Amino acid sequence: MSTTLSPEFTLGAAEQLTCAHCGLEAASGDTRVSAGAVYCCAGCETAASIIKQSGLGGFYALPERRPVRVSASGRSYVEFDHEAFAAAHVRYAADGLAEATFYLEGVHCASCVWLVERMPMIVPGAVRAELDVTRAVARLAWDPQQVALSALAQALDQLGYPPHPFRGLRADEVRKAEERKQLTRIGVAAAIAGNVMTIALALYSGVFSGMEREFERYFRWLSFVLVTPAIIWPGRVFFTSAWQALKNKRLHMDVPIALALAVGYVQGAVNTLRDNGPIYFDAVATLIFLLLVGRFLQHRAQRGAADSAALLGALAPVTARLVDGDTVKEVPTEAILPGMLLEVRPGDTLAADGVVERGHSSLDLALLTGESRPVSIREGEQVFAGTVNLSAPLRVRVEEAGITSRLGRLLRDVEEGARERPSVVLLADRIAGHFIAVILVLAVVTAGIWWKTDMYFAIDSAIALLVVTCPCALAIATPMAFTVAVGRAATRGILIKGAHSLETLTGRGIIFLDKTGTLTEGRMVLEAYDGPSELRPWVLALEKTSRHPVASAFAAAWPDVSAMEPELVEETLGGGLEGRVAGHSLVVGRPEWVLARTAAVSEEVQSLSVLEARLTPVLIALDGVVVARAGFGDPLRPSAKRLISQLGAAGWEVRLLSGDAPSVVQAVASTLGIPASQAEGGASPERKRAAVAAAREHGAVVMVGDGVNDAAAIAGATVGIAVRGGAEASMAAADVYLARGGVEALPELMAGAKRTTNVIHRNMVVALGYNAIGVTMAMMGIIDPLFAAVLMPLGSVTVILATWRARTFTAEAT
Amino acid sequence: MSVLFVLVPLAILLVAIFVGAYVWSSRSGQFDDLTTPAMRAVHDDEGVSVPPQPPEAR
């Protein structure tokens, strides 16, 4: 195993340094050099040193590694060692080992499995780590005598996988048990169907080549014996479901299926006993198997949505620091009540809503509002659970805690949004009700027509009609087309979860787009600089001391300018930076704040035209004179404008719904050609959900977003779409996840949805066409039940072949 | 051809054994996660002191 990192330390064609850990361009962040390797950020440097020290350099040779920057939270995770945490989340095994389940952020590929499961080599005392990569859930086992859970959590965090206790364990186990049951049923049905089919093959060929009577009877009895368990075990679900529907006086797809199964089985059994007439056991067994597969695929597609609320809950902290007289003690979040006083240190996540009693700091509100800029907070101001304290300790008087806090209400909103989502009745289900009624009437009519001629012939014809019209093709048309489309879409970076989404996306309606991170790139970029270029090293001198987004935007914009050495830099929250560089005083910050510290503004700056409204202005003053101006903005993605016109052309009404300042949102709307009345800024998560709910009264609503603040709206929309780079909670709440970044894949999704729906419609025409022919022939008395049993699967086979051939999501198709 | 009267029930007995094995493996959770084990297989076992256990049978 190679422990050197040199192969990854490469100079690109454009003399661009790449990070030795993540492989991304290193010059854009705050570049670090250590032990002969270059890193893009402190996170990657730490992760690489852990990997190296643990002798895991083989990580860098893994072929499936994907370039993702390490984003460690840097938390201490001391609350994981608290008794209250252990009581809620840790299980102790008989051999003295402790075990807990965590949800990990940042898990994305096979290399993550490799690294996470090597925890025993990274942290002595860790015994076992097991990661489920599709759900990003890890089970850890460790020896509590040797290592504290917080140390394990810290190591995971430093490797770029911040852990959160997995709270939905109970629900998860219920769902797993259900899935296992379904799989068991499918397997049993498959084995029986295969064997009954083989026997049927012998019987059918016996019809043509001649077969001794005793063998024929033997094989008929064998299929009867084999098919019986298929009816009473895997097939039972259709009978219970049909019975439920009839009890509620409704007709759905399971009613004709149960009817066809029952008629086929009973008639086959009778014919076996009286040793005459066709048996339908092969058709019955195959039908059960195919329908179970279709149902399982649909169930699998929908399971993701159930995770969303549990996931969001995992983001809230587990404990808080309670101020009790002169001492501060840690208590579990559940014990916090309104009126208590909490201490919130830098790096802590607030556990409850309240008012700041003492302290002055900046908060990261991204979880709640989606705003990426830190917000300055002082005494008397309201703060919310789920936000992160960034710079200085705060004392907060609790007003709302637990489920009544704003985060708690947001969680409930996501759950409710998902529950009250309009159930889109799929075309197949709408047709099914009418279809059954028509078939039953026709069967009675057929029996009536022939009754006077010949009673047995009447019964045979009615049964033939029921068998030939068994809605097998109709029932698999939708799941089959959907499953094939989903598989193809996934290879194009579009992950589709809800079956109804494709049918909705072909229609017209209202589409809400989030701005930050969805239409824009979601990061601050220096877009305008008016001032002397000699000043740039001076500005960088001040900015390199700061962690503010403006500082990193300056550094990213001027990668080839080397910063000077600053003296005495002071940062004012919500203002800017002031300090001395090479003996001169320099001030960089918000216009009002800078102007209050300067005596004059240079003529060049005075003569500048007003900055674009969507940009955030920053002034730079040297020795008391404002000499330069800079404008920062969140640049639009290059494809945004084309996307808006494409959506408009496809008949969608495009609206902007953003948590950002209204003036910024309006400016973006006018750039994109969206009318001002259709763009709403300053929207809270609650407002977003309400806007989506209100719009739903006019028809289908699509919500496209990326943040936790969009999660409730995404869950409540007819179709929710999450874009890459967003919060994991919004992904879990969404029906569609665009993994290619931004909204570029949206037109492709719409086009693919249209083609998929066309395939479904074509399938239904084929299925109904077969049935129409079969019904006519059965009513005319042309086909007997045996011929019906042969004809029936033909419709299904045609549907399956046609679906497989159809191009729904392909590279050429766009 | 009367050997069929012996062979077919034998074949069905075999089917029953395999179905039983399948039901056991499905119920004990071996099909819960079909993605990760495939990724695990291509890695060497180096560094995993205890091989990952299947989730406890239920």
C-alpha cells in the first residue's frame, strides 16, 4: 500500500494546483501547504493527515473517488458522551460493546464506504463501522472502556462526515420489515410461477403431440398442488386489498385482479377434479408474480419521502448548556422549558427559540432561512433553534422549545406538507374503475346470450371473457414504463422517487423556483471593482484575517495577487474591517459604516454610477478617503435565462420564491424576464409553504429548491424538485432530485416525463385493444377458456417489449 | 416414462429447499441494502478488523 500522496499532488495544464485530498482546484479557497502537498482548505488538510497517520493512504488509489471538499463542522460532540444521549441513542451489547446508529452528512460514493468502514484503524477502540451508502446511515460499534463516542464523532466529522443521531430508528425498522415481507412474497411467487409454467409447457405440447391420459392427469394435479400455496401466501395480498376496497364501496385495480385470480383458480380446481376442461394455474401463478414485482417497484420508489422529517430532526442539537445560578450544566434538549437561561458558545447550535439576554455575535441562519450570509445579533433580539452561533458566547432566555419552536413547527410542516399533498390519481387507476364495471356487465351479458343455447357453453364463454380481460397488461403498463424511465433518468443524473411526478410534469401549471442556489450559484462573488489595482494587495491584507464570505470572495477573485502583511486588524460584526497596512490606515466594509469613519470620498468614486440593485456594495477607504468601491453578488447560473424561456414555452407559469431580500429578488427577476408581480422576496419557510398551498388550488404546482427552508414547500407541492448542493432534508422531501447541479436538467426532466407518459398511454391503448378483441371474440363464443389463457399474456408481453424499446431519457433525446 | 412419478416430486422437494433458503435469507435482512455490499466487495479487507456483520436476524 502506498502511503505517499505524491500522485495526487499534480500541476494541471494551466499551472493550476489541485488539492491533494479532494482533487479540486486548490487556489480558489484558502490554500495550505504541508508535508509537500497542497490542500484547498483546512478541512482537507486535517482529513488527509488523519488518513495518512492511520496508514490508509490506499484511499487515494481508489478509482471511484469523487472530488468533494471536506466540510467539517469542527464541533466537539461532547454532548454525545452525556447520559441523556446514551439513554436515547446507545445500545449496550452483552460483550461490553456499545452500538449506535448515525445519519452521516456528505456520504456520496464507494470511497466513503471504504473510509467510514475503516474507523477501527482510525480511532483505536472503534470495533465496527457499517455504512448503508444509499441512505447515508452508519452503524457504529465501539468499546466504551477504550474510547468515548465524542472522539469517534470528531474523527468522522474531520473526515468530512458530520454525524447526527438517527432518530427514525423505530419507523425505519417497521419499513424494513415490510420490505422484507414483500421480497419474500415475490421470491415465493417467482419460484411457483416458474415451476407451474414448466409444467404448463409440457401440458400444452401434449395437446399437439399427444400425451398419455395418466401423465396429463398427473401434471394437472401437480400444478394444482403447486399453485395453491401461491394463492394463499403471496396472492393473499390481492384478496385482502380487494376486500378492503369493496367494504369501502370503491372499485380499484385489485378488485378485477382478485376476481380473475379467484375465477381462474376455482374453475381450474373444478376442472382438475372433474378431469376435463382447461386449468388456468400457469396464468394465475404468473399474474401473481408480475403484479407483486410491479407493486414492489412502486413501493421502493416512494419510501424516501418517509425519511424527510426524521432527517431534519437529526439536525437539531441533542443537548444544551443550562445556566443554573453560577454554574453551567449540560441538559438534554427535551428538558428545556420556556423561561430557562441557556449559554450558547461559538460553534453551538441553538436548541430552543428565545431572546438574547447578553452577548453580541453572528449567527448562521442557513438551516432556517437559506440565507448564506451570517447575521449579526445583539441583546434583545430574537434567535431560533437550529441556527448556529458563529463568533461569541450568548446568553439566551428560552421562549419556545421542542415541537413548539420554529424548527419544530417547520418539521411538522414538512410532515403535514407530505401528508396533505394532493394524491395524483394515476391514469391507470382512473380507468380501472370504469373498466371493471364494464367487464362485469359484459360477462353477465355474454352468459345471458348463450344461456338458452347451451348452459355449459355460456359459463365457459363468460369465464373466457374474464380471463382474457384480466387487467394484467393494464396493471403493469404504468409501473413498467415508470420503472424503465426512472432507471434511464438515473444514468442522466435525474433521480425520480414519486410515480406521480412524471405524469404531473407533462401538464401545465405553476412552477416556483427558489433563487439562491437554484437559479444562482449560491456563493458570493466579486462582480464589480472600481478602484486602483495597486490597492488590491492592501485589501487582501485585511481580508485574509477574516472568515466572512466577502473575504473569501476577494481572495477568489484575485488569486494571483499576493497579500501584504497587515498590522492591527479589527473586525466589526455587521460593519467591516479596519486596520493598518504598511503604516497607512485602511477601512473596508459596508458603505454607511465606512463613511462614518472617513472624512472624504475621492472624485473617481463620486463619479461612479449607482451599482446594480442585486449587488451588495462595499467601500474601501485609505487614510480617511474613500478610494474604491466593490460590488458582490450571487451570480446567476449561465443556463438560468434559457431555462425560464423554455419553461414558459412549455406552458408553465414561472414564479420566483426566495428568502433573500426583495430588492435582490426583483433585480434577478427583471434580468430573467419574470414579471415583478411573479417574484416574491423575503419569504420565510412558512410563507413558502403557504404560497405553494395557495397556488395548488389552481392546479399542479412544482417547487424547485435546494435548502432546508424550501423543504416544507417541496413536500407540499404536487411535485417537489431538489437540486444538487442543497440540504439533505430538502432532498429527502423531494420527488425528484437533480444530481447534475443547478437546474440545467429541468428541461430534460420535463421532456423525459412527456415521453414516458406517451409510452404509458400507448401501453394502455395496446392493453385495451387486446381486451377489446378478446371480449368481442368471447362474446361471439369464438374462443374457449384455454385459448383465452394463451391470449392473455400476449398483451403483457407486447407492453413489456414496447416499453423496453421506448427512448425516454437518453442523451440524444434532448 | 413412469420415472416422472419419482423425479418430479424430487424436483419439487429441491424447489422447496431453495425457496426455504431464500425466505430465510430475505427475512434475516440480507437483501436490505443491495448497493453497499457491492461497493465493499471491490475493496480489500485490509484495516477492517472485524468483518461487517449482517444485521441481526429477526
